Amino acid sequence: MDTRTIATQTHGRYLVDVPSTVGPAPLLIGFHGYAEAAEQSLARLSSSDETARWLRVAVQALNRFYQRSTDTVIAGWMTRQDRELAIADNVAYVAAVVDAVSREWPVSNTIVYSGFSQGTSMGLRAAAAATRPVSGVIVVGGDIPPEIPDERLRRCGSMLICRGRADAWYTAEKFSADIDRLRRCGIEPRTVEFDGGHEWNAAVVRAVDEFLADVRR
């Protein structure tokens, strides 16, 4: 049996929340975790007064499926099957969303990518491949993809990394390894370890607020 792949067009879904402020707004792009949807991501992006100043965009993964218990549509970014092709498709998809949003609404040159859980990898990949300058990346509950070259990782600007001390997936060892890698790349990340598990809680909201306020300045 021979296996082939073929490129095809598909449609992605993203949610936009526009700030009430006048003039170009900084752009905050969010990526949800596995078995979530854009709505959860947008809720995280809209959880404070600081994020309300930003034009928030929640990108939903292309791989949609049903949550069996509730029949809700959820999504995941990729599987191990044709992984490299899926990464390329997703990076191109995110770039198209950024271009579309920038054409439709007035945005400034400040762009931050934010990911939770599986979405951290997608946010980092998109930021590392972006043609527009990246102001920062927020990483919560997920590790840095090993395939991103160091020279591209350096293009991610400032970085905030958050981990719950009880998080069994994003372990203390992974957290420490990511910090070491970033420092070797010349990036001194802001790091937050909070009381909690694999979650985006009040401690993360406070850290994100401070980080975004500094980036916006």
C-alpha cells in the first residue's frame, strides 16, 4: 500500500473582540488547548482591564471534532500523522488570519501571541515564522517545540512562561529546560510558578496583565 498526501483548501474559524479605545490597537492572538474551541481562548484573552485595550483574536484549530459527552464542537491543532505538513498548514493559516485582521481593523505594530496547553506550541511556531515583528509570546502550561531553530526563537521578542506547580503535563523539568534554552538563545523570560495545576487561573491573569502593559509601553 502506498500513502500519498495532497494539498487542499479548507476554512478556519477565528473570533475577534474589538477594544472600545479609539485608534490603532495592539494585537493579541490566542491559541486554545486540546479539545477546546476559540470561545475558551477568547475568554482567557478578555479576562482583565489590560487585555480590553487590545484587539483580541482567538484562532480555532483546523482539526474539529465532537466532544462525545456534550456534542459540543471542539478542536485540536494536530496529531502525529503528517505532523510536518500540519505544522506548515497551521502556520500559513495563522499568518492569513493576522493579515485579514490587520486589513479589517486598525492595529498598531505591537503583536503578542498567547497559547495555553497544546496551543502554546502553535503560538510559538506562528510567532517564530511571522513576517511581521513580534513583540512577545505568552506561554501557559505548554513547552517550547524542539524543532523551532534557535535563530527563529530569538524573533519571538519578550516571553512570559507560566506553570502550575501541580501540573503533571508541563512538568518542573520541562519548565526548567525551556528557561535554560531561552537563556542560551539570549532571551531572559519572565517566569511564573503558581499554586495550581494545568490551568489559566487568577495568578496567570495578573502575570499576563503586567506583561502586556509593559509590552504596550
